[in-house]
Amino acid sequence: MPSSLQDIKIKLDAHVGEAVTVVAQAGRKKITERSGVLRSTFPSLFVVELDDANFERASYSYTDILTNNIDITFTD
């Protein structure tokens, strides 16, 4: 992933509407993996519409990517 917040936002802007998988650190030695569609990007965060029945949407900040707290993979 890019090394600045602006570069991360630009890269995500190019993938709005595409399927993504988000792997997030959920605490001590816990990892959650969620799949969904990248719906929108905002100046400081982006929104993923999830496929899971329990959650409708999740938002993440660009700093989560920069600090490696989450990993995003674009799927076909």
C-alpha cells in the first residue's frame, strides 16, 4: 500500500464499487476477516458495505491502513 494518507485515498477512490476483503486486528491475537463492497470514500475514512448478516456497514480510517492495523485485498 502507499506510504501517505493522500496516496491511500487516491488508490481507494479508484476501487469504489469493487469487492474487497478487509482483515483487521480486533485485539490481542485476534483477527477478523470481512468481505464486502467498497461503497464510498471520505476525507478521513472509507465505508465498506459488508456481506455479513450481522453488520450492514463498517468504516475504517486511512491511518488503519498506514499503520497496518487492517489489510485490504480487492477481489474479482
